[in-house]
Amino acid sequence: MSGIDIRFSPSTTQDAGSFRLIELPSELCQLIESTVNAPSRAQSPLCIKGNLTEDAVLCTADETYALRSVQLSNTLLVTTPSRTDPGGTVNVRDQLHEVLELVPSVPKLHKLPMLLKGAQYDDSDEEQRAAFVKYSYNQASSEIQASEAEFQQGLKEKRILVLDGYLRPIVPAHLSTILELILSYTVTLSLSCQAAEVEELVSTLADEHEVPREVSAQIISWFGTVREGLWEINIGAVVAEIGLEILRHYKHEPIVESEFLSKWKNKVGDTFEASVALELLTGNYLRSDDNPGGATLTYFSAFGLPTDPAARFTELFLTKQRWKSNDIEPFLSDIAVNSKERDKLLLKYARTITTPEGTWYTSRVGYNN
């Protein structure tokens, strides 16, 4: 067997630091291979996002991966065949002491509310809002560390409209008012909740309440599925949004649970009051049984908590010294990609205590509440 000569390339100094090795999960290998082998030579489904102050992430069309550096115990040599003797000599172009691994990550959408302050949309005269902060869909899509599918889902969940190409978070109270109108017209127009005519609803809201068609059409798409002009309404999601707007007024002072449920049912109307259920608002409230007049609720949303896991647990344990499993889990869903990762976070930042009342989580660190 003939040997191969290994030599340092004349360009080794220039090439130093130019190469990176990325270890690909099997699903990404398949994705890349399918793209390379596609007859149409489809555009690469991968992109890396992140500015100078952020850790880079790699995004596919529908998933986000964190890039992590893993140190190697042995040096890897990056070599290429010699131009003068390609069969017998290789040139060393670079030396690598690390590889990059890809770890599934939650999309980093937390910057959106801060970037869009001052761009809120409500029923005010738009001529008075000409100076709103302008942040376009294309700019946000390229800068926010999320895949395109996750980005679009994030806009939906955070109730952000796209108007004239710009992102406009809708004021929660205005959204709730529009949803109440939609429920009302669903009944008065005798529309089916499984196949409501979108055009009829959009036209009615525009003619009777001057709700712009592009606004109502997007809101409708957030709360169900639209196919061929017919809307299958997610009644639970609509009812939940209306209830959430009521609950937001009780951030500092709690409300008796029975009183809250009564207000909620009154808002959605007789036809839909059977859909009212406290479980719809999981992850948005704290419940206390200490009040002699009955259980109370306080608005407390996971979306308002820090995204850093350590800071998240600090905030949670400063709010309550101990949590039951099913109470704390909804407040961790947006910082863990799955239940396995969530359990790892609980193991790292919380201590388990078993009592006759059940299993509780407490902090591993003492706090002064």
C-alpha cells in the first residue's frame, strides 16, 4: 500500500481559523441530502442567525438549533489534495481543536415585544399614529432567531398583525372587543362554528364597526383553520383570549375565582359560556385557596418572565416558595423544547419534596421573599 505525504500548505497561515466542522443530527443530514439531490436544485433550507451579542443558531424551515462548541482531545487536520501531486500528497490547510454540535432549541422570540414598543395597533385614528415604530416583516424574519415556521407561529401567538409589510401588535383590549363581536355575529348571522363564511364576517365587521378587512381576516386566521373561505372556529382559543383580557386587570389585586368566571361567561355570551374553563388560561394565573371567601386568581403570565432558565426559576421561587408539578410546568414550556429538557431544568434548579399533599418543587437556593 503506497503512502501519502502530508505537508503544510503554503497558505496554512492564511487559512488558519477559516474552517469549522459541524456535527449534523441525522434529520439534518437527510434534509441536506434531499435538497442536494432535488432535480430543481431547491434553495438551501439552512441559515445561521445571530448578531454580535447573541449566540448563533442554525435554522431550518421549521426548527431552530443552538450551536455549541465541543473541545476535542485530539487535533483534527483539514487537508486538501496537492495540485501538483493529487494522488500522493495532501496539504494541511488548518488545525481544528473543536467541533460545533447542534442542539434543538426553542425559538428566540422574546425580543419581539421590545422591538415593537410604540407600534401597537388599536382603534385609534391611524393618521395620528403615522410615527409608529416601523419594523418590517422581512427585517424581523431575518433577525429573529427562529425558523420561518416558528416565526409565523410566534406572530400568531403574540397577536402581531402584519399591515403594509410592518409588524403591529394588536392592543389586547381591542382584540378582545373584536373577538366578542365575532362571537356575537356568529350567532346573529346563524353561522356554523365548523364552517363560518369568512367573507360575511369580514364584511359585517367592516360595515358595522369599521374594522379593516385585513385586520379581521388575520385575527380570524389566528383562531382556527380557514379553508376555501370557510372558517373552522377554535372556540376554546377565542374564549381563552377574552378571559385572558379580563384576568389582566387583576395583576396586583386578586379576584375571587367565582366572580371571575361570572364576568368571563357574561363576556362570551350564553351560547358559548359552556366553553369557559379555567384550564384554558393555564400558564397565565396563580390560584390561592387562602381567602375565606373562596379561591382567588392573580394574573401571572409565563410570557412576562425572563427567558434565561436561572432567572426564570429565581422569579418563580420568589413568587412562590414551593410549586406542585402541574402548577410549575406551564411556566417552563417556552424555555424547554420538550418534557425531557424541562425535567432536566427542574433537576438542575429545583429540589423535590414529598409530603402527604403530594410532590412539591422548591428552590435549591434560598431567597428572601
